[in-house]
Amino acid sequence: MTENNRNYPIEKSDVLSLVVPVHNEEATIQTFYETVSALKNKLTATIHYHFIDDGSTDSTLSILRELAHQDENVHYISFSRNFGKEAGLYAGLQQTTGQYVAVMDVDLQDPPELLPQMLHEVQNGDYDAVGTRRADRAGEAKIRSWFSAQFYVWMNKISETQLVDGARDYRVMTRQMVNAILSMSENQRFSKGIFSWVGFKTKYISFENRERTAGSTSWSFWSLTKYAIEGIVSFSTFPLTIITGLGFVSFIISLMSAAFIVIRALVYNNSVDGWPSMVTIILFIGGIQLLSLGVIGRYIAAIFLESKHRPIYITREEK
């Protein structure tokens, strides 16, 4: 009998709060609910569902209302607009009351059959959290897979917070860890970094990549790129260090170029020749300055947004 299919002693005194962010997922919600509910005899806790509707424009909210009417353990929050998955995760964690909390995607790319094993290991006290990671990226565009892999490599080099390559948000956590995560109330959120930053003893289970059961992902290459930039800005100041180094190098090069031009003018008595070199130097320095201002501006923008103290999300309806 494999670890994933092992039957654990059933003790229903505990509650597992399951956080599920959704955005235009009318085609997957019912299937997800039925699939996870089928595991109830294998779980050593009662599941309380917390669906977070991130401003969906389809019939997602209507389906959630119907599920909540049928099952008293189903709860939902509907945002006033689309605030993003990070806001959905934060809202869901805030609403949970169980001793154990799980985060899971609704598209079933996160294997539900791993949930009993993950919960059991956390309940035993062996770990504060059991997370998951993709062992491969089968079915994903090669260029996208390459950029994703490079992000993890470079993020771990420039940040003190170490990320596990292929790590998913899908995990089971103790209440203590969840409270630590909620204490980090910044507006610009990067959950993968936050999960790692708070520490706690965490184990990762690998699984083969899966396709969505229905619908299409709302994550485009550009949205993933912006998400990666937010992660870097949130957990690393290394880009600012690079700017300092570039500024110093360009300053040295400028001094050397100036000395070369002056010496050449004195030797050849011609101050007109060499203007292409000057233009090149000016363009080089100007490019470095614009690049530096762009990076600094991104950090200033993050400070600006945080200083407003706007709410991470606004609730329109909840149950």
C-alpha cells in the first residue's frame, strides 16, 4: 500500500480549514468540491471550505451560494472587484478557524489525494507545514518553464529567503504558522516568499505536473513576469546593490574616457575628432541612469503603495 493511499485512524475532533481562491471558475468548482468531499473518510479532520471569489464575472458566485446552502461547512467571500490571488489567499487565511489550514487551487492541478498524508504528518507534530512541489513541468511551454526555473535560481541567489523550485501554494499548515503569516500584513504580497520567510519546519512532497480539469488559466506570461518582479522587490534589495556597482563602474569608465580624450587632443591638437566616442559615452551613461531610475522607481512605487495603507481587499458578500 502506498503512502498516499494509506488509511489513517479517523478522529474528527480537529477541523481542517481549506482556503480556495477562485476567479471565473464556474466549470471547476463543483468538480473540485465533489472530489475533495470524497476524501472525507480518509481525513482525520472535518473539512471547512473557504472559497474566495476574486471578482468573478461568470456564475462562480451563484455556484458558491448554492454550495453554501447545501453544506453548512461551505463558506465564501466575494470581493467587490478583482484584487488578485494574493489578496484571495490573505482573505481566506483571515477567515479560517480550524486548528489546521490548507491552501489549494480549484482546478485540481493540486492532487487532492495527497491531502490525507499532508494532514496526518502535520497532526503528528513532525512538521509545522507540509507543502507540495512539481517534480516536472510536463505540458508547459518550454520557454515559460525555462524562465520559471531561472527565477528560482536567481531569487535564491539574491535573497536570504530560499524558495523551493516548483513549489506550489498547496500546503497544510498549523494554526501557529498561519497566525505568523497573517502578522505580515503588507499590501504587496508574495506568498511563496512569505511562506518561506516565516520559517517553521516544512516538508515538501513532489508530484508530477497535471493539466487543469476544465477552463483556462488566468495567468499569462506577462502576469507571471509582474508577479516575479513583485517577489524580487519584496524579498531582495540586490537590484539596488547592482545599481550602486553600475554607477561606480560607469564613473570609472567616464574618468578613463575623459583622460583619453584630453590626452588625444593634446597629442594631435584636434578637439573635434573623437566626437563619436563622446556620443557613445554619453549614451552609455544615460542608459545606466535610466536603468537605475527604473529600478529605484519600482522600489519607491512599492513604498508609495504601502504608505497608503489601503485594504488588501474589499468584501462585497460573504457567508
